Amino acid sequence: MHIANPFKILSPDERWAPTQGQLDAFQNAYEKLLPPLVHKVRLAVMQWREQGYVGASQTSQHLLRFWFGQEHKTSAGPFQFFFSQREAIESIIYLYEVANARDKYELLRFDSSGRVSTGMFDESWTRYVVKMATGAGKTKVMGLTLVWAYFHKLYEPGSTLSQNTLVITPNIIVLNRLRKDFDGLTMFRDEPFIPDDGYADHDWTSDFQPTLHIQDELKPITDSGNIFLTNIHRVYWQETPKLSLADEFLGTKPRPDADTSKGLDLGKILRSSKINDLVVLNDEAHHIHDSSLQWFKSIEDISNKLKLKRGYGIGLQADYSATPKHNNGAIFVQTICDYPLVEAIRQNVVKSPVLPDEASRQKLQEKDSSDFVERYQDFIHLGYLEWKQQFDELQSVKTPILFVMTNNTKEADQAAAYLERTYADLTDKVLVIHTNPNGEIKETATSKKDKDELDVLRKAADDIDKDQSPYRAVVSVLMLREGWDVKNITTIVGLRPYNADSKILPEQTIGRGLRKMFGLDVPEKLVVVGTPKFLSFVEELKTQGVEFQYSPMGKGTKSKSPVIVEVDRDNTAKDLDKLDIPLPQLSPRIYREYKHLEQLDINQFKNDRVPMRTFSKDELKEIVFKDIDGEFSHKTLFTDALPDYRNVIGFFTQSILKESRLVSGFSILYPKVEAFVRDRLFNRSVDLTDPQTMRNLSEAPPKQILYTTFKKAIDDLTVNDRGTAEVKSYISLKNVKPKIAENQAFLIPKKSIFNKIIGDNAFELEMAAFLENRCPDIISFAKNTMGEGGINFKMEYQAASGTIRDYFPDFFIKQDDKNIYVLETKGREDLDDLRKIRRLMLWCNDVNASQVQFHYTPVYVRQEGWEKYQKDLRSFADLATVFAVDTKRVEEATTNDPFAIIARGADVSNFGDPVEWQRSIREDRNLFN
């Protein structure tokens, strides 16, 4: 099984499941590999999702459709939640609202193992556990939960949720990490957590006004909601001794503490009359593995206090952890969703762990010496060599970190000293963290020394993840079990054995380096080396489906680090000003006018009508919902009752809005879709409450007509061309941020402002080589790079389907100080390619009409023509002449609907290979089938 897209909706049977061999490794202890409730919850949530969230409150439906049914753009670019994040919040909402599974008795209905009993649930309030791999975005799920609970309490009468949220962390390191997202409510404001005012007739943004309280920095408690972000020690009940500073910071042994120097005690406030309801969110919640711990007892105490005031306790406790496991390895029974490490690695959400291959391991020897460094010198040196390759490749944009784990603090000091005196690039760049074997700062230290150590650790947690970190290596007995999940760790060297008594899990060990430095489009590696016992411990993750890569390592080998494309500032042979190419940014020419949606008149639609079929009683129970892009394709059996027609109409309405790239308009479009289905879709008017109507709607022909008819009508009404555009500004290539790309072939150019030229295919690299080596008549060229970093130059165009999309041209060529060319390469031509070229022609015309300093010309190079003529080309002028855009052909091909051109048997010989052209049309048509 290979799952590459983290946004794709997956059915339960596509998810990872252990093989019998993996189960055998755990003596068939299913509960150590699969949370017992998850499979049935996934099945129920999938069916509920396909029904359009039937049974949920209006607030929940509005939020779910906003989060997952619309396109979102942020200041950083397009934004979309992962499916794992979506499934997590859907599971919480479904269980709480629809299944009403708010206690252990109702949750037992979802047990797939037959091994769960009520005695396994210690809490008397609603508690759900979310299991997500480190680095997979648990914080965003926490944010979604908080926002849902907040608005549910605000907008739903009788809600038992709350606008007050207690966010608990195990230590200050984790708290500081969350604080970056919560300070100023940054995450909620900058990312699409909260709908705009007016969405679904609510003022969401204006109504979201919680007060943020961090630790003991308590502000006045407000009726508009409160977020208490704290580590656990601030909320302990007050009947045990004061906690040491080290324990509070590292979260080692739960004991109470509160800073009352300001006259404030968060624990008392949470139990006071000022707080009448509460939702609790626990980060890194594997600490709540025992009801005898103070963490659990403190939450229980708060819930009991609330119950005395309101008749019910905590409205909801949601726990988040990559490893919600008891000491015996069993996963918490309250776990309702699971995004395991194996899936996160396959979907490139986290780094992929790489281990030395067998040949590389055979070269390593653990020497017979009492000197720690001498004994493990081979392993340390191998880790350094692998780190050095990463550092040399990435240092201009990121500082990769080497992390070394030792057995005790003495060995940590020895290893750090060895690194600094042996490797010049690590001198004064090594951070040592003294901990005991369990990852805790030594309690035998003096108070001042203890505090100084904590201050260093706190600052380092922030500094080490900076693009240009002051550190290049970290040495410690054991990295913290959570919190130190910095992105920049790229190499781990393990010099200590592990066993069950250590209470450390393999995923916690490599978890310190799993978070990615770059975006989804760049696969990243986490190199893991170490002693045979250490690697054997890490390889236990195979039983959980994790697939390790094994690579040659050491002297003479080359790592596959990402390729960095950046402005070649260090190359003194290049005149960057001369090589720069100005790229105009135009005002949008093609746009949507959303207000025109109200003018849709279904009585003017010229659609075909579908005959009503009659289905048997058994057939009425089978309904297939399929979104226009094929996202939903699961057969759902309704044994008791068919879905409410309003939810089905709502489902289709959302799908039409999504395909039309409309971010609003549900309330306008819904009644039109309802009337169309009732009166104009079938060969007669139908009763929407009739099960036969719902069953007919699940068939392909009526769905295709429904989608395509509305899509075309919406595009005709809302897509407009202003007829002209103006230059707003220019992109200077000198200011382009580095592009980090997957390891691939590249060209090192002399005629480009960039250090490397990469291509999406071999044809593009071949074109780059031609521009570099065979075009003496050009000054410079550049390849348009997209994604995180890069040029990201684009223009909007209307696709054959009617949708407005972005077009990214391939190359920019500067022939002289006046003439600039925009070049597009193409292999097999499809429906949209000539539409892009037509848009490029218009773009050049608009730019040339708006200014006179530069002249822009389009060039279109099809591969079949390139292969025919490229040997005869001696200059760029030759190429520009041979591959000048055929204006007549482009206009002919894009003036009419391509479907209509083929349908009326028009001559398509000018469009290139007619077989290829018609095949591309058939493939495009398949999008609608």
C-alpha cells in the first residue's frame, strides 16, 4: 500500500493494519498496535461525512463545511487541513453530538476487539484521545477542538461545552512551543479556523473574543471566554508539597505548585465560582496513563467542583499524543482516532528515517576500551560524516543539527569535548544538556545551578530551530520525551541501549527528529546511526509498519540531501544585476463576480433530463455518494432509514461550490439546487422525501447532469474578463527566497542568477542546457520554481472546464536590456495547454501596452517539434522564430468549447496529433464520470 497524498480522504480499508507477522511479534496483543475503538469510529464517521454531517448541530455543520468544504488562502499561500486532522475533529464531533457517546458505556459500542470493559475507563466525564504521529499537526486539531467547543457553547442553546478552555502541557518546553501559536491568538487569526463575519448568518470573527491567560499571568476572567494555557503543575490540587523547579520544567513526577507571588493561583481560579463550565485539552497526554497520578486527580477534582455547581462536570476532555500508551505498551482505550507514524512517513508529513545498510554497519566496531569516546569513536564519526554532508548542502538556508545520546552525564561531557576538539566546524557549537538516565535534570544540583541549566535549556529550545542556529550539535543522556521536537535535527547518534525498564518507546526516541524543516513537496531524511543495540531498539518500529530506508553511509558515500536553488550571491563571476530579469505583476484580468450567483435561473438551463428508475427494497439501501472530483466513492448501506433529503441536497450544493472555487454562496445556491432536482433534473417532477428519489440521485447520470449544468451556468455568470490589466509591481529575481527541492538532477548555470536549474522533467532540463550552452545571443535565463520558496510567478486563466486556475510558465529569457521572452515547454498537449498559451499572449499584450521599458514575447515549444528541429538551432533567435506562437491556431482552438468542436466533427488537424487531442478530451470528460 502506498499513500502519498495527506489531503486525500481515505476509507478505513485503505488505512494501515498490522500483518500477522507483526501481530505475532506482540503475541497477538492487538491493543498494543491498534486502538480498539478506532475502526468502528472510522466507519461511522465515513458514513456520516458522506451523508453531509446529518444529525450534527447547525454550528458544527457550518464549521465543518467551512473548514473542509472551501478553499482557503492565507498570507503564506493556499491552506488545507490534512485528512488526519479532519478525521480527528470529525470523530470528536460525531461521537459527542451524533452518537452521543459521552461515557464509557456508549463508547463500548465501538469496540472491535471484544477485549474492552467499562473497568478500563477511569474518568466519569467525556474523554477522547487523539493519537497522531509527532510532527503531524496535533496543535491544529487542538485549535479546531477549541474553536468548535467555543462556538457550540455560544450558538447552541443548552450546550454542555464551554467558551473556557484549559490547555495543559507537561512542561515549559511544550508550553513555550504552544505559546507561539496561542500568543495573540495568532494561529486562530492567521489560519482558517474561524469563518468571516456573515458566514451562515453569524459574526464568527467578532464573536471569538476569548482572553488568553498563560501560566500565572492571569487577567480578569471574562464572560466572552477564557483560554488558560499552562503546564500541569499550576492546576494541581493543593494538598501536597511544593514542586521543584526542575520537575516543573521537565514534567517528571507530577506534584503541585503555583506561583502565588502575584496573588494569583490558577488552580484555585479553575475551582472557583468564576468558572462554571470548562473544556480541557491535554497536549502530550501520554502522561495521563494512571488514575493515581496527580495529573488525572487534578482534572477529576476540577470536574467534581464543576458538577456541584452545574450538575455536570468537565464538558469535554480531549487528549493528544503520538504515544498514548500505558507502561505495558497498551494504547489508551479512550483513543478514538489514529494517525500512526507509518502513515505520516508514507505521506511525507514527517521525515523518513534512514539507517545504515549492512555493509556500512560491518565497518563499525565497538572497541574494547574503558574510555567512552574511544569505545564509540566509529559511531560518533559516522554520525558526524552524515551530518556534515547535510550541513554542507543546507547551511545557506538551515542549520542541520547533530544529536548524540549517551549513557550518563559524564559521557555526555566527554562526547561534547571530543566533538569540539576533533571537528573544527563544531567548535563552540555544541550544546550539552545534563539529565539523568530518565531524561530529567539532576535534582542533586544546587538551586542556582538548577535554574541556570533550565534557563539554558529554555533559550536553546527557541534558538536551535532558527534558520541560522548558534548550535550545530546537541549531546545529552536522553532528549526529553516530548517538547524538544525541533525541526532542524537531521542526524541522531544513539550510544546507549534501551530496554522496557527505561519506559521510553522507539517512536519517542526518533520522534525528537521527525518534524520537517521544509514543505510537503520536499522529502526529508532523518539519519539514525548508533550501536547495534540502539539500532535494534529503533527497528522495533517495524512491528508498527514503519518502513526504514537503508543506505550506504560513511566515507565515499553521498547522501541524498535536498537540492537548494537560490540566488548565486557567493559567485563573484556573476553580475547579479545584469542577470536579473524583471517580471511584471499584473492586476487580475480574469476574475469571479460572486454577487452574480443570485441571477442563476434554473428555468433557463438547457440540460438533458434523466428518466426516473424504480429500485427494489434492497437496492434502496445502497447509496453511493461521489463528489465531482471522485473524493467520495464509498458504498454506504442504510439498513434503517435513508438520509434526509436536505442533507443530500446540501452535499451536492457544497460539491458544486467547491468545484466552482466559490468560498461562499451556500444559502443562495441551496434552494436553486433543491428546485432543480425536484422539477428539472428528471423527466418529471419528483418528491424529494421519496426514497426512490434519493436512490436515483446516487446514480451517475443524474449526478453528472446536476454537476455539469450548474458548473457551466455558474461559470457563465461569475467568470469575467476585464479586457485589460495593469502592471502593479515587478518581481526581482534577486529577492527570490531559496527553493528547497527533492534531490534530483540539476544544471549549474553561468547565465542565470540562480546557482542551479532544476526541471519538472527531462525535457525542461534539456531546454535549460540549450539556453545555457547554445544561445550566445541571450544575457540570462531562469526556470520558474514553485512551492515554498522559489519564483512562483503565475497568471490566472480559465480552464476548459470553466474554472479559474493558475498558470505557471516554465522559463524567462532575457535577450537584451529590452527584450524578454516567456517560454512554455510541453510534451503531450491537453485541453488546457492552448488556453494557457492564449492567456500568455494576452498577458504579454497587456504588459507591453502598460509600459515601454521592456517588451515581452511568448514562445511555445512542443516536444515533438523540438525533437524535429533542435539539431538545426544555433541561437535563441532561431528557437524564437521556429517556435513563435501560432496565434491563429491558438485562437481557433480556444474560441469554442473543445467538446463542441469534436462533437460537430470540425477539422482538428491544426491542433496537433488528432488522436492525442481526442484522447485528452476523453480523459477530461472522465473527470465528470
